[in-house]
Amino acid sequence: MNRFPLAGLLFFGLFAAFFIQLILMIEAANRLDEAAAQIINAKRYQHAAPVLDKNHPDLNIREAYLIQYKTVELQVENGERVVGYKAGLTHEKGQQAFKLAEPVTGALLSDAQWQNDQEYSISQGNKIMIEQELAFRLDKPVNQYIKNTEELRSFISQVAPAIELPDLGFDGKPRGVDIIANNVANKAFYIGQWQTIPDNLNTLELSLSCNGQTLSQTNSGNTMEGQWQAILWMINQQLELGYPLIEGHILMTGNLGKLLPGKPCKYSADFASLGTLEFTLTR
């Protein structure tokens, strides 16, 4: 006589499959937690950002954003605040270099906002770079996806010139997922004066010089399909990732000119009618 009716065998099989899946999920979560802790330790001791391919050779974009989210949570638990978000790799050439199909986003944390008389020591990073960007500020919270740029304009009315100093010092050759997991390499950012968004937002002529020598010249619309499209994509991307978007949050829409190495110098970033940012990098 069969001691195990068919229904019993079926139940046992389903339970075993569920149990195995649960174990795999726990192991995957533990691996992501370990990766987040590895990134936080590198930040704490100012070591090069970790490339995660040794323990995570098959890391995908979803998992990379989960690691980023965990690192941000850990920093918030340690007293920092999320003050906004940044876009990175907003040009197709940069995306192709890291085998990505779209730009990436990271969080801006309060401790990264640089306000010390516009001087910054490059010794605080491993490979400090310079990006000339525009920043926007939310007038009110965003709780659901925004359909188009017309709707978007009811949420944002101010812009500011901005400089970001990403740190591209990795302990190996980074993949796109490593850039994402390491919060898109954000190290420091400097925001100028907030002002009303001009009608010619996408046609401002910008430049960056070092000790009077021009290093980069560009156009303010040189990000994705223009500034409004970049903001729209960023906001919907952050909502999809589960990040809050509250009044006062800063949105930096990505590098507009050349990605330049941060060297000791007195810099002048010209943003046309939006003004000029003067800053000094020291050793």
C-alpha cells in the first residue's frame, strides 16, 4: 500500500521548492548586505571604491541599486541626510563605456555638500574629477509619476549653477553596476545661488577655466534630451527605486562639459546669465 498519497507528495515538493527559494533569497540578501558594508568601510577609511566583481561577478542593475539604497540607509542611520539626487553617465558614449543602456542616479548626502569657502582638498578622495552641472530644487513633494514636462514645471521653479566632484578612484576597473552600487561616485558638490529658471534654460553657453585658461566649453542643454527631460527622467527613476522626493530636494542633472581631473588650481565656472562659481582645489 502506498504510504504517501499523491497529494502528500505534491505538498512536500512544493514545500521543498519554497524552502530552497527562501534560502536562496536569504543568501542573496546577505551578499548585498556584505557589499554595502564593503562600500561603507571604503568610504569611512577613504580607500578606493570597491569593484564588486570578485564576490558578485553576475551583479545586475537591480541588485546594484539595492546595494546603493542600503549604503544610503546606513549613512542616514549614522546621522547624514538625503538632500537630493544626481544623474550620471547622461551621454550615450559614457553609457556604452560601462555597458549600460541608460543614465544612472545616486543620492546626494548632506555631508557631501561642500561649503567651506569654496576650497576643497583633493586629498579627500582617490581620483577627484570636476563636473559642471545645473541643479534644480523641488518646490513641493512628488508622490507619483509625472507624465510630461508640462506637469513637471508645476514642481520646479528654481535653478542654480553647480559643481560636482565625483571620485572615480576604484580598486579595479569598474563596471556600470559598480558605478551604481557606489552611489555614482558622488564625493562632493557645491551649489550656487538659486534663481528663477530662465526661458533659455537649454541654450546657455558655459565654460570652465583654471587660472584663466579655458578647459571646457559647452551648452546647458547638453544632457540627455535637455534639462526638462533629464529632470523628468530623474524624478520618475527615483520614485521607481523607492527614494522619497520632498520639498527642497536638489536634483543635479549630470555633467554638461568635459569630465576633467581635479588638480590644484583656482577655477572659474561661467554659467552665463546664471552667474559664475569660483572655487579652489588644493592638495
